[in-house]
Amino acid sequence: MGQVVAFDAEPTTESPLFALPNVVVTPHLGASTKQAQDKAGTMVAEAVDLALRGEFVQSAVNLQVGAAITDQVRAFMGLAEKLGRMFTALHEGMTSAITVEFRGRIADEDTSALKLATIKGLLFDVVDEPVTYVNAPLLAEERGLKLTTMASSAPRDYVSLLRLSADGEHAVSGTLIGPANKERLVELWGFEIDMEPEAHMLFFRYVDRPGIVGLIGSELGSAGINIATMQVGRQAAGGEALIAMTVDSAVPADLTRQVAQRIGASEARTISLIHT
């Protein structure tokens, strides 16, 4: 039976053990060669760079992730955090119980990292201290936040989909499309949409009728807010409708309220995904 021992002092260049035929001598540390030390230094520098940018560092101590992160899971990390931030804004604050659904191909992966990213997003804009992938679970526990996860590998409209909801309300869903994994919001407040999440977004729920788009454009234009993209969705003619738009600059809260009053909106939200 073999045995592994370490020398008292390293590097050891002379020892009676060297002459024995059944002894194999190797460096004690895997990173003891110059090449290995260079690679280890590069890995540390890359990890520090990710941490300073607030991104996911898989080698971080006390990280609650079960397995190695696959490329597919890593591609969804940013979207999961954005959906968390959007859900908090749509709900106008935290709620105690949230359901996170993983649908399609992503459901076959270990989604613990995506749950972590979702928690980070949910807390990002509602706590005073910086939220990281390490402290997010503790902050959630302190605030009584409970996440229930559901997974279904049966594809529906998309190859993979992430969906957040609370009691069926304020649901928001997203997916990635194409070889470049472009992020797309595909559901909001129960309406189907197809838009890329941007730094500044504006959403209104209202009763469908003529002239609403013109009123919103006029109000924003008078305030110097340029509309980048706009989508209008409705469930039936004359029923409840949604306007979703991205704009080039932040929209003041009083302007959002003013527009909402002018069009008689039942819900109005300004969402900013800028990292502060």
C-alpha cells in the first residue's frame, strides 16, 4: 500500500529517499513551477477583475453553488439578475414569496447559480449595503425572502425560459436568442412582449383606446426624453393594454406620474438597470 509524505523543508534537493526504487518524488505544490505560478496569478487577476465588476466568481469562498457552471447557465446569469431587479420594480418593493420557473433546456442544468443571481437582482435596489453572490442568500434570509423553484424541461414557446412571479401577479419572463445569446424580455404583467432589456425602461398599463401613443410621445418629447423602442400589446380590442418602451435617459418619477395621470394608466413603472 502506497503512502504520501511531505518533506520538512522544500525545495529538498538531497535525501536518502531519492535512491530508493519504490519512491516517486514530486513538488509539494502543484503551482510550484514558474509556468504554473504564472497561470495561477492570471486566474487570480481574472477573478479579482470579475469581482470588482460585480460579476460571478465561481471560485469565491462560501459561494452557495452546487456544481461547475456550464456555458449555458453562465449565459443566463446576467438575465436572471436583470429579471430579479425588474420584478422588484414591478412589484414596487419586496414580497416574501417568489416563484422562479426554469422551462425548457435550462431546466436540465444545475440552476443553483441562476437562483443565486435572481436573489442578487431581487435585493439589489432595496438594501443599503452592496449585494454580492456571497452575501445575497444571507440578506434574503434576514428579510424573510423565500424562493420556490420549479423546473420543466418540456419546451413551450422558447428553447429555455426564466420566469418570476408572486401569486401569479407581476410576472416577468426572459430568454436568450441566437448564437450571441441576446437577452429578451418576453412577458410582463401577463402581456407577451419581445424587447431587449436596456438601462432605462418605461411601462404603462391602461385601457386600450386611440391616441395613447401620441400622448405619451408628446409628454416625453416635451421633457427631452427620447424614445428608443416602443411596443404596444393588448389582450383584446378595447381591453387592458400595455406600452413597453426603452428610452435614452432616466425618466423622473414625477414625469412618470404625470404621463400615467394623462392617459389614465392603472400601473406605471420606470425601471433603471444601471449599476450604482
